[in-house]
Amino acid sequence: MVSSANEELINELKAQWKNLWKERIDDKVRAEGIANMDYSMLFVEKGLVIFATRDFRALNFKEILACHKLADVDRVIPPSPQVGGWGKFIRSMISSTKSSNRVRETRQLLEKEKQKQQLKKGGRGWLHFQF
């Protein structure tokens, strides 16, 4: 597992990461977030743009942990939802197959049970033209 020194470092990095995002300055005119103080462990200086809407590469906590050369970065942080994890696997593979099979079965049962109704107006429809 992770040693106690690495665990303390990870906890400190997580605390600074939370403070960085909680205490940022939001510039609504330029639509960007700016760091309000130095975070040396995160390699972020005061005034650095931490997120923006266009042409911007966002900060990544996994990359910061990798720069500190921690051994098990993947154990510390779960994968992003885009990449997937157990939750995405369950939603995409297990849940969808069971529910789609149930939907098909219920449709087939409803089609079998469904009886043809008598046509309205003898099959002539709603418009009645006399020729």
C-alpha cells in the first residue's frame, strides 16, 4: 500500500487542490478562473488562469501527482467518467443489456395480447365524402 509519508503528501495535495478551486477568483467578463494565491505543491502561481472557456488545457490532479513521483497514482484517484470505471462498466454493459432484453420481451407480449379494434366509421376514417 501507500506509505505514511506518501499518504500525508497526498492528503496535503488534496487539501491544496480543494482550496485552489474553492478560493479562486472568477472573472465573468473573460469567463475564466484565476488562482488567488501561490500553491507551490500544485505548481500554480498567483494569477495563473486555472480554467477558461477557449483554447485552454485544464489542470489535471493526476499529472500533479505524477510530477511528485508517487507510485500508485491510479489507486489514489479513480478514473474520470469519460474514461470509465466500475460505474460506467455497469451502466454500459450490464444494465443496458438486461433492460433492453426486458423491453423486447414486453413488446412481444403486448403485441401478442393486443387485439385489433373495430375500425371507426366502417374503415372510412374521419372524413366522409359522398361521391
